[in-house]
Amino acid sequence: MVRQARSEATRRRIIDSAIDLINEIGYPAAGLADIIERAELTKGALYYHFDSKEALATTIIEEGATTVLDAFRAAGRSSSPAMENIVHGLFVVTDVLGTDRVAQAAGRLLRTFGGFNPAAKQTYATLLDEMTRLTTSAITEGDLRDDIDPEDASNAIIGALLGAELLSSALADSTDLRVRFGKVWAVMLPALISEDSLGYYREFLARQSLRAPRTPESSTVDGASPAG
Amino acid sequence: MVRQARSEATRRRIIDSAIDLINEIGYPAAGLADIIERAELTKGALYYHFDSKEALATTIIEEGATTVLDAFRAAGRSSSPAMENIVHGLFVVTDVLGTDRVAQAAGRLLRTFGGFNPAAKQTYATLLDEMTRLTTSAITEGDLRDDIDPEDASNAIIGALLGAELLSSALADSTDLRVRFGKVWAVMLPALISEDSLGYYREFLARQSLRAPRTPESSTVDGASPAG
């Protein structure tokens, strides 16, 4: 049991070192030798846990995707309209991407690998499915315009988030993602929201945009009061 | 002069081999050894032309970005409304990204490096500037809603393109980019276009979406008749 705990600690140290380097200098520049050096481990220790640099990347993608999806789901309330859960949930996601280093590294790896890595491909598919489920409900509830296909709405919303994340990462080191994505939402709202609900969602969005970014510590409180 | 021509041919062979490998297996998996083998050259020949794998990537980013920007600019007509040039020009860009292997590889590298590579960062900044210039004109011309900040509109439009490119690349090997981006435009139009112009741009978009994708050979003909 002691050996197992030590082995798990070693594995964690490798993952953490890789995450740091990916966030500091990017995945291409982060060589296995750099990761080993940062973790103060031997090549043997790394290869005991991971077959290759990509296997390590896959682990980070899976871990980061779980963090992001869990945060998104936890931010929603079954009693709230689906459209509120979409808007609030995605702001929570921007905060997670801005503060959680695993999620941040996973975001970089998702863009780097895209369709070339099964875990990355699966993450994009899961994000779109999750969003389509919500846009379908939002149409039924009368918030999302009923002349839009729920899958098209999902593609537009997830695409807008991914585009904003890419631009924020490239141009502002991900520091302005919440503000940047808030502006994209403000532009997109009249395209997505039905006439009857537009006034309410403009107000809802303005309140969301004004909120202090969620920190990892405040997640529970925040998740319990999305409209505050 | 013969030597110079031969040197240029070698340089080209390295770049072409790298582009092929990046499109086939992705940048992380494309090692320098693979690129050399594909080009049937020696390590010395590669290092004579490029200091590092990233230097080679930078060259491909610059070349691909020039191809995309030139195609976008050539698709526009000074006599056409700016909003028409935006919609038509971006469809031309989706075609270039779908058919031109340099542009395709550059797109992957832009996502891979983001802010970590100055050429990638500059490309994103240039795209946004170019688009802001056009959205500013489109507001003056009454096509783009005047309650939207031209820079916010630019961010939303470029972000939507980048998001669609990322999803298309990850989920459909970039084969559905034109269709996917057309659907995003259809969703976004009512958010961007003024009430007076909306009917016309719905029609304009429908015609653009129906057009056969531009192939590299047809670019001149196509560039001369964007509204056909």
C-alpha cells in the first residue's frame, strides 16, 4: 500500500510538471526531458507510468475535460430554465479555464490535437451533445427561438466559446476570457433568444458579466446562486 | 545561380514534407526525423535551412496566413458593400482552408502555438484588425447594426470562424467547414444585420451557401463575381 501511494505520487508529479510546462511554454516546446527534469524524476519513472508524451497528454485532456464538464453541470440547477443554465454555466467554464491549470492545459492540448487524439475528439463531441440537450430544452421552454435547429444553436454557442478561448489565449494569455466571451454573448443574444425573453436575458447577461469571476474556492456558493 | 535554385528546391521539399505530415498525423507527432525521411534529405540539409522544428512551423504559419489573407482580400470588391465582402470573403476562406494544404497546416499550427509563437499571435491580430476595418464600414453603410461595437462584431465573427474550423477539423477532418460555417452564419445573421438589410442578407447567404466550393483553379473567376 505504501508502494502504491508512492507510485501514485510519482504519477501525479509527472502530470503536474507536464501541466506547468504546457501552460508556460506550450506543448510542442515541452519535451519529455524537460518534464522529467521539472519533476525531478528519471526517464524510467516516466515511462513506467506513460508510454509516450501523447499518453501523458491524453491523461491531461481527460482530467481537464472532466473538470470543465463537472463545473458546467454543477453550475446548472434543474429548477432553472435551460437557457439560464447555458449562459451561467458557460461563464463558470470561462472562470475554470482562467483559473484551473489542468483545465487550461487541457484546453491547449484539445486545440493542439483536435481529431488526431481520440480523447480530444470525444471531448468536443461530448460538449456539443451536452449543449444540444440544453438548447433543445430551451426551445421547448420558449427562451431559444424556435426557428433555430437545436444542433445548429449548439454548434454556434460552443464554436463561439472555443473561438473566444483561442483568441483570448493567443492575444491575452487567457486573462480576458470572461470579458471577451461576455461581449460575444451580448452580440449573439438577439440571434438566439426569442422576442419575449430577450429583455430578461439581456438583464441576466449583464448581471453575469458584472459578477466577480468564480474562484475554485467559491464554487459551491456560486453554483447555488447562479442569478445572484 | 544553379546552386541557389537547388538550395531553394531543397528548402521547398522540407516545407512540403512538413506540411504533409502535419496534415496527416498532426504537428506533435511529426518529428524532424519523419520530415527528413519524407523529404529524402539529410539532417544537415534541414538544419542548413531551419534552426528548429518551430522555425519550420513559423515559415508554414506565415505562408499559410498570407494565402488565406490574400484569398480573403481578393474575394472582396471595393464597389461592394463591406458586409457582402465579409460574408463572401469568409466563405472563400473556408474553401481555401478545405482545399489548400499550406493553409490547412497553418490553421493547425496557429491553434497549436497560439500566443507562444509570434507569427501565430500576429496572424490572429491581423485577422481581427482586417475584420474590424470592414465591420466599421458595414456599420456606416447601414448593413451592420449600429448598436454593436465594430470591434466586438469582429471578435464575434472571427471567433465564430475559428470555432467552426476547430470543430470541423476535430470532428470531420475539415470536410464540412463550408456547410458548418454557413449554418453558424444563418444563426448569427439576425444578431449582426440591421432590420432593413436582414431580408437581403438572408438571400445573399442562401446563395453563398448553395454555391459550389471554390477550388484553387477557379479562384480568379470566382474572385471576380462574388455575388453570382
